[in-house]
Amino acid sequence: MAAMACTLHTAHALSCFSSTLNNAGGINEASRASPAESWLRAAALPGTSSIGQNTFCSGGPPVSQLFDARPRQILRIHRPLVLASADSFTDEYSRGRTEQKVKIALGPYKDGAIKVSAKKFEVSNDEIEKALKAKLGKTYDFERINFTGSGAKIGHMVKVSFEGKYSDGPNAGQLIRGTKADFFELELQPREDDPWKTFVEQIVKNGMGQEESKSFTLTFPADYKAVPLRNVAARFTVTVHEIGIKKMLEKDPRPEAAIRADIEADLRATAERKTNDLIDQEVRRVLLETSEADVDKVAASVSWAKFGEKSLQDFKWNLLLEEVARNEKIEFEEAKAFLRRQATVNFTP
């Protein structure tokens, strides 16, 4: 396990090490760190390079489970940040011997004090029927293959994007209407009907890989079902996005009414989540404007070059949520829903 050093841009430097996720082991002190503290850990470690690197320092919980600004990095710090409540508006963050106080004064947030407007997502009967029809007509799933071998071959299914252009004549180079598609699912089986016969042959020839493109020419048959395309010479460009297999599905044995009820419930749950997300965004905007959180000292003690104003606002928002949770004696994860229930919401079409 390779060791590395990362510099904390605070009054003290703490050491940390980089490792793979599998070698990380258990994470200590998880219960002692608040979401805002975890965010501060991430922000205070600009030396951990790009998103996606699995970097660890000892002593803290996974940021990916607590705060979504750095979803793919998990950080731990030698001396955990300890949150101590000094009074109803002051929290002290302790990093080693350095103490940084963050004063928090919440704006009004209860009994309709926060007034917001948001779109309310609805689910129509047409949407339910359309989803039901798609569900009943679906006979297979596309199961992706993480391919490292010889590329697409007979027996696979591919998701492709393609477009056809006239290859000769006065319209040469122009797009042929009706010959463009994105992420079209094509089963790679021997065929006799063009243009699909040529498509399959060209894709399996030398085994096209994922995100590989190829151009080729073909002539539509004289008896092709789309009359305007009969005998048209075309040059197609095809890109293979995914390679997989066709996995046949078992027929749902339940009555159609039961299937419809499940689909309706899923669609309404999705619509509610989308509506709540919009309300949460507006509640956040209002509370950030009406509340005070003295984060200047924190900002001065870390490198903000990679994070900027948005990350500072994210940190402030987490502090406000923690203060709401503490005031209302609820869990941090419940704070957003609590604020949403307390807000006055004007729903717009």
C-alpha cells in the first residue's frame, strides 16, 4: 500500500495516506463526525487529486455517505474534528490544537415563515397507460457486458447510434430523412433484410468495440417498405455505445390491474421526489439568504481554489441543517423534510 502525504491548509499539517478502497479497512470515529465536519475534511485536502481517487486519512467517516459534493472520495483525518456546542448559535470545530468557531444564526424557518414557489409534478392516466403498455410489451432486458476482448460478435446485442447520408447524386452528403437514431438496440444475428443485414455484417467484422465508429455504404432494396428509400444508395456512420446480451424475461403472472397499480405507485413516487427536490432547492436559497453562518475563518484555513463559492455555500447549508436538527431534536437526515413541511409552498403549473 503506497503511502503519500497531503497538506492540510490550516494552522497545522496532518499526514494521510492513499490506498485502494479494498485496503481501507474499518473507519473509526464515524459516530463523532457531523456531515459538515466530513465536508470540511474533504475541502481541507486539496492535495488528494481528482474525483474518483480512493484517498484515505485516518479517523473519519466516508464523505460519500454524508455529503455529495465529493461523492467518490472517502477521507479520514488523524485528529477527528469534534463538534462542541457552546451555545445555541455557536459551534466549535477542533482540529488538533487549532479551534475554529462558526457562529450560526438561523433565519425564520417555522410555521410558514419560508415562502417558496415550485412546480408540482403530476402523473396523468395517459402516462400510466403508456408505461403499462411498455411493461407488458417488454420481453427482454439488455444486459451489458464490460468488454475487454474481441468486440461485438454474432449473438450479442448492441446499442448503436447511426445516421445515413446520400452517397451520390445531387443530394450527396445530405442526411436522409428517417435514417438517424440514437442508442438503438440491434440484435446481432445473421439476417437477409437490408439495411440490417449490412449493419450486422459491418459491426461484427473485426469486432467493433464500445464507442467505436465505422462508416460504410449500402443500397436499400428495390422492395424496401419505405418507398422513398427504395434503391437509394446511402453512406451510414454507426457508433457502438454498449455491447451486451439479450436476456429474456419471464412473463409477469399477476393480473394487469395489479401491474398497473405498481406502475402508478412508482410514477407518483418519482413525481413526488422531483417536486420535493425543487422545494428543497428553494428552501435552501431562502434560508441561506436569511441566516448567518460565520464561515470566513474556515474559508481562510483551507484551500478553496478547487471548490469556490458553491462549495462554501454547500458547507454553510450543511451547518444550517445541523442547527435545525439540533434545535428540533431530530436526525440530520430529517432536517430537509422538516423544513419542507414547515414552508409555505405555492405550486405552479
